[in-house]
Amino acid sequence: MSYASDVKKELTGLKVHAANGKAELMALIRMNGAVSIVNHAFVLNVQTENPAIARRIYALLKQFYRLEAELIVRKNVKLKKNNMYVVRLKTGTQQVLNDLHVLGDMGIEEVVPQNVLTEDSEVRSYLRGAFLAGGSVNNPDTSRYHLEVYSLYEEQNQQICELMNQYDLNARMTNRRSGYITYLKEGEKISDFLTLIGATNAMLKFEDVRIMRDMRNSVNRLVNCETANMEKVASASSRQIDNIEYIKSRVGLGQLPAKLQAMAETRLANREVSLKELGDLIPGGPISKSGVNHRLRKINEFADKLREDDIISA
């Protein structure tokens, strides 16, 4: 079972009160429902690939409206896809649609009227229903942080994005597969959203994984930085020693000024030490790291000048 499935399984097990449950049902029907007219009566079909969500819709309809719906399973053997579960309501449909503000005077309402989701608990429940209907979240241990809610309709998705941003989640919208998604990319914001909709256990698991990943990333960055620094120091040290040995074989270290000669001899005798340690070992020292670096740079320049002279004389 995927991490997203675990989140939805936890959400479908939550108990809800009347107002909150209706807000959740409102999102589930608005996003996954289809209304048709059969024999001059409204028929509602709400479909999902998740059997737990189908049972949730069925239970909420029965709890709040005392209506018996049908639960239909459509198998997709040929396409090798998951079964589709359809909750079908044939009686009392118009009452439900009107009460949940899905059906208005002008037909199906794509967005919830502004005067409906006024309580914090209702907004949270609506977002829970929206996530159950069209949401997914990546496993934080195997991929980059990503949570999204998909909707067919732009206005509907825009409202979901705005509701999420009431809680400073930094949600954004984009087009996706003939529809729209509202998405979160920040690990902290995803944790906040999971807490917001009631997926506390899933949030704790997400945070455990996120903390471990962040710690590993921090350690890796430190190790890489330290390795890069060591390679840089080793490369610089190798160049310094090559230049000093070239000067020694070409003209002798005695041709260097006294301070540079002392530095060259100390570097040859202590090839692996850092600049700071080299400054402590220099005769007449100690000198600062910048002082050591300055003298070594002068030695390199002296060697480069010798090589240029060799090229010209050749």
C-alpha cells in the first residue's frame, strides 16, 4: 500500500459531526459526482477507485440523510486497472444536492457559495473531502516532497487553492491532464496540511522520514564540502611542492629571498600539513595563514617566471 493510500485510509476512519461531515460530503460529490436525470428524477453517481472512500460516501449519506444508496463495483479486467466503485443515489437526490449546495437555481454549482464554509472546522472538512476525492502525496522517503489535489474545473480548483492558503500553506495551481491541480512542494507545508485535514498519524510518519532525510542531506553536504576542501588543499599543496622542486633543481632554493627560501624548505619538509600548521612551523614564526599563502603565491610566481624564461630561451 502506498503512502497516499495510508493517508486516505486514516482519513476514512475519522468520525465527523453533522456540519463537518456535510462539508466533506460536499467536496466528494462536487469533485467525483455526476448527476443525470432518469424518469424525470435526479440520479447521483459518485465514483472512486478506493473502496474505503466509497464506503465513506455511503455511510455519510446514510448518517446525515437516512438514505439508502447503491454500492456498485465495476471491474476493469481488460485494462488491468483498479476496480471502480460507484455510490448511486436514486431517491432524495435533489434534497441532498440542494442541501449540500451542489445544485443551485442555475444548475450544478462548480464552487461552494461564499456564505457556506464559514467555520474553520467546515473548511478543514471540505479540504479533507477534496483530498479524498482528488488528492495524492508522494512518499517522502523515495521522492521529492509533493502533495496535490486534482480537479476537472478551474474555478473549483481555484477555490481549493484559496481555502488552503487561508492557512498559509503557499499552495499553487497549474494545468494537468485536461484539468487543474493545486499543489504543495514544501515538506513543512505538507505536514501542516496533513494535520489540517486530520491525518495525524500520517503526518507523524511524514515528519519522521523528513527529519531523517534532512539530517542525511545535511551530513552529505558537510562531507562533500569537507571532501572538496581537502581536494582543493591537496591540489594546491601538490602544485606548491612541484614548483619548489622545480626551483630547487633549476636554480637552487638559495636564489629565493630569505623568507621565501625558509617557506619553501618548510613546505618540502612538511608536505601534508595545512597552511595554518605550516605557519606555526616556519622558522622565525609563527605567521598567519594569509602570510603563508602570500609567500607560497610568490614562490609559485617565481617558478612560473622560470618556466617562461625556459620557453623563451628554447
